[in-house]
Amino acid sequence: MFDIGFWELAVIGVVALLVIGPERLPRVARTTGLWLGRARRFVSGVKADIDREIAADELKKALAKQAQSPGLYDVIEETKQTIQSADKSVTESSPAEENKAVTQKSNDASG
């Protein structure tokens, strides 16, 4: 967030020591640290709330998109019908081919 290095912190510490004084500086530093901790927790809480709202909005959009697309049930039913029709055509054509193969084997064996 802020680009504060060691030397900037050292200058702030020296100025605080001169303005506040050595006897009150530890208490002021402790109080400042507590307030900064509270502010960070508040900011992280707000950020987490925003992230949850964004995720919920994305989920709502995904659900709306899915509702517009054909239903999964319809796709499954179409697939079942396709498999059944393919299976039916295979079973119908298989006996005729087996009879031809058996006839051909018997002709080969007798001839």
C-alpha cells in the first residue's frame, strides 16, 4: 500500500521522540499499534465481504446461464435414445450376419 522503508520509519521515530517525549513514547506506540491492528482487521473483513459478494454474483450468473441452456435431463434422454437405437440396429443386423458366417463355414468345411 505505502512504500515506507527503514529510513522513513527512523525519521518518524526521531520526530515522535522529540515531539512526544521519551516517557510517553512507548504508550503512544502501543496505542498506535493497536489502532493499526484494528484498522487492518476492519479492512480485511470488508475485503472478505466484497470477495464473497463477487463470488455469489458469479454463481448467480453461472446458474442463470445454466438455466438458459438445455437441461441435463434432456441431454441424458437424447443420449439414451441414441444408444438404444444403435443397439437395436446392431442386434437386428447381427443374426443375419451370423447366419451368413455359419453357412459360409459349413460350405467351406464340406467343400
